Amino acid sequence: MLLIGSHVGFKKDSQLLGSLQEALSYGANTFMFYTGAPQNTMRYKIDNNLTKEALALMEKEHLDYSKVIVHAPYIVNLANSDNIDKYNFAINFIKSEVKRCEELGIKYMVLHPGSHVGCGIEEGINNIINGLNKVLGDTSVTILLETMAGKGSEVGSKLEEIQKIINGVSDKDHIGVCLDTCHLNDAGYDIENFDKFLENFDTLIGIDKIKCIHINDSKNEKSSHKDRHENIGFGHIGFDTLINIIYNEKLESIPKILETPYVDREYPPYKYEIEMIKEKKFDNNLLEKIKSQ
Ligand code: FE
Ligand code: FE
Ligand code: ZN
């Protein structure tokens, strides 16, 4: 069965229940959320009553909570330790975010590996490994390293870098990968021939490590190293290639998460994109349709 959803909000007063209701309003059967704003590390206390209500509603809707994803905020950086206070803050914050996942009963947390900001790729990778080894070990949460576009000094735009990080992590059962189609394209991977990409991935890392896929089109060409997401079918990856990835048999049980931009920064596209993906037919007028609803 296709597992498709999008990233959704997580608000102070509605929390997991609000996130779930937003996902359901898009016709999604899975979702991803940040436990607060993605750009900052301010977090509120988890309200267990709201979590309970959400779990009951998921059961009623037959939504598989074991595959719902949390995304760590993207401002914490494990790849650079030049400022040791900042580095330790990042480790401690990710630790607390993992705790929040446990409190919520979440199994998977996506993490950007980070940017080495000048210390070099090898040292960057070592910093990430050291940080992850301080977070993992006694948690039930699996951290999913996201494949990156290679913007600036980002680590993780090459599968070999992700491979090295995983090799250095002690708790192998709690480390995995989240693919992002826009990032793969911008990093220079040929995802038009996705089976071949998966073969390469399997040799380097193991296909069983993939636990989540971000489905985004890209505003830029292959190898652009830009990381700007586009609506499904309206970018340089294109509808057919994305459909081919979404419906790949080897990844059938893996949740597919849309992180495409709001139309005119105002209208969430997810309900319409999910419908179009289910119909497997590209609608050239989709963005106009979204704006007029
Ligand atoms: Fe991400
Ligand atoms: Fe992503
Ligand atoms: Zn991105």
C-alpha cells in the first residue's frame, strides 16, 4: 500500500492531534512533523492527553503510527566542533529531541548531517560520528541521516559520506537514511534511472537502511547544489521520474513525504499533489487549481 503524506505543523495547543488532523485533511495516510519551529530550538512540553487523543484517532483511521516521522530542526550542526560550546549544545539538543520522540512514541527522526564550515569533510564526518555516538546507545529512536544537496559545506551529498558516518556509528540498529529526491538531483545523482541508483545505494549502504523518502521536485538542474524544492511535476526532475520513485516496488513499505512549497507562499499544495500522485496523471493546471480553492 502506498504510504503518502507531507510535513505538517505542530502547534503548542494542538500538538500531535493537530498534526494528525492536518495530515488527514490532505488525504494523507502518513506524515512528518517538527516538534516545534524547524528554524529554532524552542520547544514546549508534550501534552500526554493530546498524544492519547491523537493515538485513538489514528487507530480509528487505520494510520500506522510506527512509520510517522519527526524531523530535527535544521539549525543544529553536528559537523563542526570549532566552537565546542555550540557543538555540545547541538549534541544535547538532539538528545533532548530524541527524548521528545520517545515521549511521543515516535520511532524515526530525520537529521541533516550538518555543514563542516571549513574544517574539512573528513573532520566533519568525524564530528558527526562522535556526536551521534553520544546520542545513540540507549534509545529506541532511529536517527535517519538525510541525503543533502551539497549546498555550501554540507556533509552527506555523497552516498560515500553517509556510508562513512554509518560505519563509524556504534549502535548500527538505530541509524538509517532518509532520501530526498530534490537533494539527490541537486547533488548530481541520476534518479531518472532509479533502479540503478538503488543498486548503487545497496552496494554502498544497504537498501534496508532507507526508512523514509522526501518527495520533492527541484527548481534547479542536476548537480546545481542549490536545494530549492518545487511542486511535484513543475521542476527539473519531472512527474514521471517522481512517480517511478514513489511506486518503486522495493520501497513500497517506506513512507513518502512531500516537502513542496506552498503556492504563492499561502496555499498548501499537499491535498492536490497527493490526489495527483494517486491518479498517476500530471495536471498542468494544478497550481492554478490550488490557488482558486
Ligand atoms: Fe530535511
Ligand atoms: Fe528533505
Ligand atoms: Zn531541501
